[in-house]
Amino acid sequence: MARLRVGVIGVGSMGQNHARVYSEIAELVGVADPDPKAGMKVADRFQVNYSTDFRHLVEEGVDAVSVCTPTVHHFEVAKAVIEAGVHVLVEKPLCATLVEAEALAKLSEDAGVVLAVGHIERHNPTVAFAKKALVAGTWGDLITASARRVSSFPERIRDIGVILDLAVHEVDVLRYLAGSPVRTVYALGGKRKHEHFEDHANILLEFQNGVSGFIEVNWLTPMKVRKLALTCERNFVEIDYTTQSAVISSATVLPHDASNLYQIPFEYYFNSVSLKKEEPLKKELEDFLDAVRTKRAPLVTGRDAVETLRVAEAAMRSHRGGGRIEI
């Protein structure tokens, strides 16, 4: 099967990584970026064409592109790509506003063009592992999912706050694992070091099927943490996105003296699972290209991203003083 011809629009931090992976799994035709210094550096590395105008890249006859521009430009760029009949993967969040995201999803559906969205943790092996176990009922019904994604401020971010940058990852994963729409959102957050956008937030989600979700995100902690805890009826499960590992635990109370609650004996069960290490971005782009070839829906569709953005926007309204928001 001939390799698909692909391109990358926007070669900042994520765009450079898209170009690297595409060079391994497809035919990388070219890159586009308004900054000649950045664009030429990537083009020279992979020996591909470079243009300051993304439209020139699209006109070169590519089958698919990744849009890795700043979020404020996602709608304009992806819209032009879709109207040209080219399949597109847009980095998260899909758009800067829910109105734009809904319009883009509809546009891709009407045009028959694949629209995938870069909610990369959905492609992390740990998430696939958890989803399989939850669907099979191995751990019992999911009761609560609690995610923590904290780190220091990424200098590359200029146009969105921590909710749209970090929390959308966890909203997408929790929606996927809960298998149910979000009913209500409540968030607390604020600005400690950054003037224009929130840099920390705690978000509480209520799903329609009764599952509760909790998300902690910030740009303030000098330690990168990417973890998820699942409280289920039979097991408590701790997942580490970075190490791609999971610890599945449970406990049984042994016979004890009811008058001595200080010394209640437990029998503990721990099962540590280290999954085969795989690069989530590579899995994401392979899924996107396979969706293009086979004309199927990608793992993360435009509609998925719309619903995730709907929750994120509700969280932003809530932390600004809106209280509990119904979706």
C-alpha cells in the first residue's frame, strides 16, 4: 500500500514531533509555518518543502495534514484544509470556542473528510488497558475517577489557560472511561503567577451514569505528574501515564477484636502491571492515517472533541463565579 502524503502546519514544539513521527510512518511532503527560521529548520532536518503559507502545502496534493498552530488559529486553518478536501488532525483543544468547534465538526461531516483531534492520552496504552478492564467488568463498576496533571509553566503557551491546555486531556479520558455524558461541572481555580489566564484549577464532574470525576491541574508545581486513580467496586487502580504502568489493589478484613479498632488486620492484594512502552503520539498518528485509508472514524473524533470542549468551557465559567454548571 502506497504511503500517504502528509504535511504539518505549525512547527512549534508539538508540530516538530508530528513531523518526526510522520517521517517514520508516512511520506512527509512538507511543513508550513509563518516563522521562516523555525520552518526551515524542520524542513531541512527532514528534507521536505517549506512554505510560510499553509495553503501552498495543501496545494501540493497532500492526503492529510496535522494542524499544530496556536489554538486561536485552529478554526481558520482547519476550515481551509477541510474545504480543500484534505483530511486533518487538529491538536487539542479542537478550537478556541465551542461555537467554532461545532462548526468545524459539522463542516468535516458534510465534506466527508476525516477530522481527528489530538487528545493524546486516549492513545496511551494505560488508557486502553483501563478501558478494556472496565468494559469487561474485571475491576467492577467504576465509582470515581480522579486525575492529577500538574507541572511548571510551559513557555510555549501564550493563548489559553490551564483548563484548555491540561484539563482537556483528563476530561477526554474520564469521558471515555466513564462511558457517559457529563451532567454537571463545578470548578475552583485562579491566577497565582500568570496575568491573563487561570494557572490552577480543580474540577468536579458528575456523569449521567452516576460516576464522579475529579481533575486537578496546574502550571505551578515544579514536578511533572500525570496520574489517574480509579475507584471501582472490586479494585482500586492507580495509573501512571508517564511510566505506562498500573497498580491494581484490593484488601480483605481478617477476623479481629471489635474492641481494638487500632489493630484491624487486613490481607492486601497488589498487582503491578508494566505495559509495553509505546509513544502515544505515534499511535495517535497511525490511528489517524488508518482512519483516512479505511474511511472509518478515528479514535478521537471531532464530536468527541466538541463534547470535551463543552465541559472545559463550563469549567471555565464555573471557576469565574458561575457555580455548578449543568451541561
